[in-house]
Amino acid sequence: MTPAALRLKLTDLINTWENEVVEFKEASNSYSTGDIGKYFSALSNEANLKDVDAGWLVFGVNNKSRAVVGTDYRIAPEHLQSLKQQIAEGSDPTTTFRHIHEVEVNGHRVVMMEIPPAPRGIPIAWQGHYFSRAGESLSPLGLAKLDEIRAQTLNTDWSAQVVDGATLDDLDPQALDRARSGFALKHQNRIDADEVRGWPVATLLDRAKVTQRGEVTRAALLLLGKAESAYLLSPQPAQMTWKLVGPETAYEHFGPPFLLTTTQLYQRIRNIQLRLLPDDELLPHEVSKYDQKVVLEALHNCIAHQDYRQNQRIIVTERPDRLVFENAGRFFEGAPEDYVRGDKTPRGYRNPYLVQAMVELNMIDQMGYGIQRMYETQRRRYLPMPDYEVAGDAVVMTVYGGVVDPAYTRVLMENGGLQLTDVLALDRVQKGLEVPDAAIQALKRKGLVEGRRPNLRVSAAVAAASSRQAEYIKTSAFDDQHYADLVLKFLSKFGSASRKEIDDLLWDKLSDALSDAQKKSKIGNILTKLRVDGVIFNAGSRAAPEWKASE
């Protein structure tokens, strides 16, 4: 907005004065960020309920006289704009001001904070609490208003909505050709490919459930829309972002048509060959760092299950050894592990219209097998399993492009018939994650792991076979007699030893798999056994022992 437009907007806000979506504060030189966050939550929720384009929090206007008096709140521009990040960190789901404007009125500085309405169906919280307005007062968001917001999307599919003003001319010709090929491949056993090639575009898209009686839907624009037609989906950014982090950095944004640009994003990823060399073999196993089908499956899942009402982009972060996929919205039904096993068939979707269109265009599987295939592919490539995490109101998936623990890779190479459940448990062992007791026992029975919680590790045989003998020796314990002999040898040479001297003698020789507390306890047990056997005695006190060898 131009300064003139901002002054006109301010005049309009003052004339209508405070209501549920506008709040004025004098805020002469400071104001609590926590209170700003509460107003952000309240005005955002009220803007949703009143169906207005924005709420406004204005600093520099006297609350009683309605006069513009100016404010010195965060004079430095970078300090003022940093408020956006502070609000984003405290809001849930993560959101912030649309704009923070500064405008001069009769020589007075006014700060106008433009607050977007809460997404349909999703109230905005500040520090875990929901706020609203009762007239000009700040108040908790009552159950009636909370239910009203949450009920907004119970029967609404964002992706199925017809886009006003959009026509078939807004769709990309190359994407339409790909859609025709994908549909023909999907239905090759039912419909002759020549028949599909002969259909008019309108017939194809209706049959593929991308359009509705020739009218263009949001799903159609996402999957097949021209790049320049993405504005029709505003305020949804309709974007996937590839970001490279590490020694080198880069990024690129990809918009519609997603049917084509998912492949373009994949091509930005640096996909070198990995050489996995088994012991006793001269020829290495070569696998690509990332499997194209796994990457596209993960990316298509992000598109299919994104919560588009949150107006966020899909982010793919490429790190030196992994890819991280992020999309807005929690798992709509069930948990990731339900789909990994292949025994979960989803009963519903957040975006059922979009999912159906992607199925018809041969982009995804509707029965929930896609996740299981990603895990199976990684297993066949001897690489770590993908990880899923629900972080805040987003789903984060990690696909590994390198070896985490060589011993794990060795197990997969030498045990081709290992069940996926065992591979999943072994994968958690190599990553130091919690593993169910039953899974640990199953791995131990097969000789794949050893040790005790929280220091589980790959078994001796596997560790040796994977050229990790030195590391294994560090994590494997000698028998107690070995340590007892070291104590007696020390006492024979020096005559006596304090507990600290014995700790110093044995500490680094004990297994690295033991915690500090476990090492201390083990040394104490060794000394107790030597004392009970009459081999050594304490010539000092209990608090300050002085150990000597018996005659």
C-alpha cells in the first residue's frame, strides 16, 4: 500500500473506531510483545469469524481522544520487522503479520500491523491459548466461537472448489499431454489408449476428475495450471521450494503445473552414485544416492496431503546426507507407522478431490501402499529407513542418502530375507532411537544386536564383518578378572591406591557402551569382590578408602 493509501485506510479505521477486528494503542515508546501476541490471536480469529480481509493493530493513536499522537515503538526498521519472527515463534499454527506498515500523519509516526484472518477451520493460538474480542476487550476464545471456526471445513474440500474466472486456457498444454498419458497408463486394462488420445481436453479432464463439468477447480490449477495462472489460487502460494544447505547454498521455487515441476525439482537434487563395498568382495554395490521413485513419491504425498488452508509452501531441504520434506498439516488419519507395515488403508483424506485426481493421473496410490514402497526401496538399496515426524502443525519426512552405521548396511547386504519389521527395528538401533522390547528380543535372538538399554549396538559378528573391529573393541567389555588383575598389578607396584586412582586406572579401559554411572558401579563391584575374597583390604576410611593388597 502506498503512503496515501495507508493514510486513507487509517482514516477509515478511526472513523469506524474499535470493533472486534481493530485495536488502537498509543504505545508511546514500548509495548509488551506478549500482549501483541494476544491481540494477534484475537484479531486474527475475529477477522475469520467476521469474514473480513484483515484485522488491524495500530500504534500511535490515542485510545480516548481518537487523535493521532505518534509512537516511538521500535524506531529501527530492522527491529520493527523482527516482530514478525517473534509472533511466528509464539503462534500456533505458525503465522505472522501480513505486513507491518509505517506511515506519517501530520508529522506523527503511526505503525499499522495488518493481521491475516485465521485459516478456515483453524483458530490461531498465542503461546498455547486462543483469544478473541468481546467488543473492545480482549478475552479467551469461547467454545461457541472455537466450534464455529473448527466447523468451517468439516464438509469443505479446499481442492474441489471451482475457481472463479479460470478457464481451460489457464492450463498448461504440456501438462495436459502428460495428464493424457498418465490417465491412459492408469486405465490401460479398461480403456484403449487410442480412445483416450481422441478425447477432447474437456472430456479427458472430467473423466480424470480434475475438472467439474468443464469448470476449472483448484486441484486442476495445482496439477495442470500454467505458471502465470497461479495468482488465481491466492493467497495460497502454490509453491514447492528446493533449498540446498551445507558447504554450498542455493534455492529455487517451483509453481504449477505440479504434474511437471515435481520432476524439475527432483532434477535439482545432486544425485551421485554411492559405492558400498562388502568385505571379501572386489566389486562394490553401486546405488544412486536417492531413488527417483522414492523422491517423487515423497513429493507427491506432500502435494496430496498438504493443508492448503494454511497458505504455506511445500519445502524440500537438501542436506549433504539427506532430504527433508515438509508440508503443512498433521497426518489426517492414523500415524506413519500404520502405513509402513502396509496394513492400513485410509478411509478418508484432507483433500479427497485432489487425491482422486492424482490417482487418475497415475501420480499416487490411493490404498496407502506408497509409504511402504518407499521403505522397501530403501531396504533394497541398503540405506537407512525414512523418518517421519509431526512437528507443530506440519509433517516432516527425512529420506537418507548415505550410510548412518556401516554395520546396519552390512546386515542388509548379508540378510536379504530379513523381514521389514526387523529392518525397521534395526534402523532405530543405528539411529539411537527408542525400540520396543519385543523388537529388541527378536533382534537378539537373530544375533543382530547386543548390549543393554540405552546402549544397544550391532552384534560382534556384524561389527567385525563391517571393518569396525577397533570400534567394537572399545564398546565390548573384558571379563572382570582382567580388571581385577590390573588393580592387583597397580597395588603391587605402588603399594596402595585411592578410589580415584583406581577409577583413573580402569575408566578408559571399560566398555564405551557403559554410562559414567554404570562404569562407577562396575568398578565398585570389582573392588567389593576382591575385598570379600580377601585379596585386598581398605586401610583408610569408608569416605576416603586406601586400598592395599593382602599379605
